[in-house]
Amino acid sequence: MERLPSNSLLIADPFLKDAHFQRSVILLCNHSNEGSVGFILNRKFHMQLCDLMSGIENVNMPVYVGGPVSTDSLHFIHQYPHLIPDAEMISEHIFWGGDFEKVKMLLNTKMLDPERIRFFIGYSGWSEGQLEQEMQEKTWLLGEASEKILFHTPTDQIWKESVMTLGESYREIIHYPIDPQLN
């Protein structure tokens, strides 16, 4: 198994046709022999957080489509390990999950900056060996997650900005059409 760090970005190949992942960028949160889990960073959901999470009021934060798996579940990444217990470290400044009840309290008391936490409905998942196969097929370009991409880049610019971090030799692909036959 190719070792992929948990703070990897999976950047969709520009010609990937799968509607769930076309021009997507996924934060890989867990990669092991049993499979992999991540969240699509650049697909906004049609509802706000207060519409999906009971026990919070007047919290109009966006929610993102994390992926096509378990779309009845809510997940989050954040930069609050000191405030949200039980979070899993993805990188030095990026954490996954934690105590939902504590998050509700922190949201209701306005103690969380919306630019340091992101919520996802569902997730992207791969069974054992599946992601490795997709990497061999060149479905994904591999990048490294950054706070800027995850929390501060406009949703519609995440794919382009992620490709740009790969270096000069990749910059040309940001201009590729989704369907080259329409060019």
C-alpha cells in the first residue's frame, strides 16, 4: 500500500467524469489498510448548518457535501483542539471531529470563528486498496493540505488553487475544458 499522509489533498484529474468528484478536492483524513476517509472541500450543500443540526440557533454557516457515503451524517474539520475534545489530528493545525455537544455549545456562544471550522454532510470513502488503484489510474493528483486552501479559499477557487500549489508544470491543466470533445 502506498503511504498517503492524512493531510493529503486528492485533487481530481481535470478529465474525471464522475459527477460526485468532477473537479473536486478532497482532504484525506484517514488512510490505512482497511480503507480511506476524506471530505470534498469544494461542493457546498444547499442547506445551512442550523437547518441540519438541532440545538443550535442563528448559526448560518455553510455546509459542504463531504461525499456520497453516509449522507445522513454530519462531520467537521477545525482548528480548535484546545476547545473541542476528542478531535483527531490531521496535521499540526488541522483537526477532524470531536465532541458534538461541545461544538453546539461553542457555536451558540459564538466562540468559534466560521473561518476555522467546516461542516460536511456525508464523506468520501474507499475500501481496502481502492484508493491505491485510483492513484495508479491517475484519477487523483496528490497535494498537501494547507490552512489557506481548507479555510480561506473561496469554494469555487479551491480546485484551481490546489492545482497551482503542485508547481509550474501543472498550471496548464487549470485551463483544460471539462470535456475536451467540446473544445
